[in-house]
Amino acid sequence: MTYLSKRIKRISVSQTLEMSKRSQELREKGVDIIDMSVGQPDFPTPAHIKDAAKEAIEKNYTFYTPVPGYSELRKAIVEKLKRENGLEYSKNQIVVTNGAKQALANTILTLTNKGDEILVPTPYWVSYAELINLAEGKNKFIQADISTNYKVTAEQIEKAITKRTRILIYSSPSNPAGSVYSKEELEAIANVIRKHDDLYVISDEIYEHINFVGKHESIAQFDDIKDRVIVINGMSKGYAMTGWRLGYMAAPEWIAESCIKLQGQYTSGASSISQMAAIAALQGDNIYTMGMNQAFKERRDLILSLLNEIPGFKTYVPEGAFYIFPQVKDYFGKINNYINIKNASDLSMYLLNEAHVATVPGTAFGNPDCIRFSFAIGKNKISIAMERIKKALEELTS
């Protein structure tokens, strides 16, 4: 007889990683799969960052690291936040983590008690809801739709707040929609936050450097609520360092200290080699990052134009990140000789099996009417994928 904890039963498998797994299984059988399910830049890590890692190995940076991270890296993060974001932090407010996902987990587990409400604008990144479930919190979803580019308003947030509300968590630029909150929109949200002394904000800024509409804006810029904002960021997206597993958080010192306490018991410090590489990334110029951003913008424009040629896909213009989240409910109820498309999950599986293109159903992100495409792949693959999808969808009948 198997025995599992209620804790593990409370959370679901990541649908993003599950779709990636299924894609890999088909690929191992010889099927030519174009994977648009995983949010991973296809660019290699820049040479100067790899060189720093090699040098770290040669200099024997191969021992356990301090739980909050090397002092040199934490100082580099402080300098980055001041230089690029105009945010003032001390070294003691920075915690280096094993990817930005751990920074999110640390914060949610540190601030959430059983039954606490966490406000989650929808659509949301898949792991938000499950991390909240793990912490025994209560997800309180605030619905946004395609008409607002999937952004919620300050008025919606204010209406959702109760005496049990503990945290607002959101991302900008966002996953899965690529939405970007402007300074004016964030200021309106900050005006709501300042009315509630026990309400904290987790601002996920991992896609900061993939922005097609101008300067990145952080809600931490508003000084009177900064002591209730936890900024989450990392090296994966903007520096093409997904496999290096290096994230960080900037927070009030008492929250940072509590996250260090938690991290010290379940992973300890992040990789020594990755940390030395991250210092080089943060202190180097942003030419490579800017080049990636331009490439992603061109890919955004390409996939948008091709999706607009497919009947039944309702689109919008993503302003950042490398995702598009079209509404696809016009295909629900359509059939072919072996499948009835009842929902987005059915459509994603159909596209995987028939078009050999991996996507992620919108149910994973809290919106069952959509599917997510990652355009973090080359233009040629995007064109081929859209051609395959268009052909496969033409074979469906009402």
C-alpha cells in the first residue's frame, strides 16, 4: 500500500513540464516535434559568462556557498538594481536562490499561513497556484481577459481584498500572456496596496529584459510601499542561463532573513560556479541581452502575423516575454475521425499528435479558453509550426 502526504496530493504536476515530457517521448520515437511549450531562450549563454564559470572552476570555487549567496554576487545585484531600476537595497536584503522559482517558493512559504488568501491575477504562471497550495494558502483568482491584454486593474484588486488577504502576486512582463504593466498602472495598484498595512506584493520580474514597449517598471519604485514588496528576478531569461539555476530576491531584511532560514534547511546555497558566472553577467554590458530582445520582438511579430491567418484564433499584441496566449474556444466542439475537441487540453493534444507542435493548454494558467505558444525558437521553426497547425486545424469539422 502506498502512502503519500496530503501535502504532495495537494499540488499538481506542472503542465508545462508534462507537455515537454510528452514531446520528448515522441521525439525519442523519431517524430519531428517543434516544441513551443517551454519558456527557454534558444540562445547560448554569452561567452564572457561561460568564461567566468571556467575561471571559477580553475580557481577552485567548488565548495559550499553561503546560504544567501556570495557577498560579491549580492553586492552586484544591489548595484544592478540601483543602476537599472533606480532601487536602493542593501546586501542584507538580497537572497540568491536556486532559480527564481525557489525565490518564489521561499517567499510564499515564509509569508503564508493556512487559509491566508493570495490574490492571483489570471492568467498566471503555472507554479503560482501550486506553490500557494503547498503553503496551504487560498488562491483567490482575479480574472483578466484578452480585451485588456490580460491585465487586471487596481479596481479589481481592491474589490478582491478581504481581511484574510495576505499577498498579491503577479508578473510583468508576464507569463503566459506577455503583458507589461505601465508605471501608471502600477502606481494605481500601489495606491490600493498602501491602504492595507498587512498586504504584501510579490513582483515577479524574471522577464524584465524582454520588453518590447520601453523601460521596465517595478512596483518597488514607490517608496511608501517598498517595505512590503518582494522583487523576484534571476539570470535565466535575460542572460540565456536557464540551466545555471540562479535566481534572487530583494526584500525587506526581515523577510530576507526568514527566507535564508528556510533555504538553509532544504537546499542551502546556490551553485558556486553559477554564482561566479552571474557576477560576470550582471557586471558586463547588455549588448547580448539587447540583441536577444530584438530577436524576440521579430519573432513576436512573425508568430502574430501567422496566427492571424488561422481562422478561429483570437489574438492581441504581447508587449514582453516570449509568449502569446490566443483565445481558441472557436475550435471547441469540432471533431475529426477520432477526436472531439472539448477544451484547450484536447486541442493541445491534437496539435501535438497531428501537427507535431507542442503547446500548453490555458487551463494550466487559469484560462481554459486559450493555449500558450512560446516563440523562444527560431523564425524558421515558427513558420513551419504555424503551417502545420493551420493544416491540422483545417481537417477538423463542426
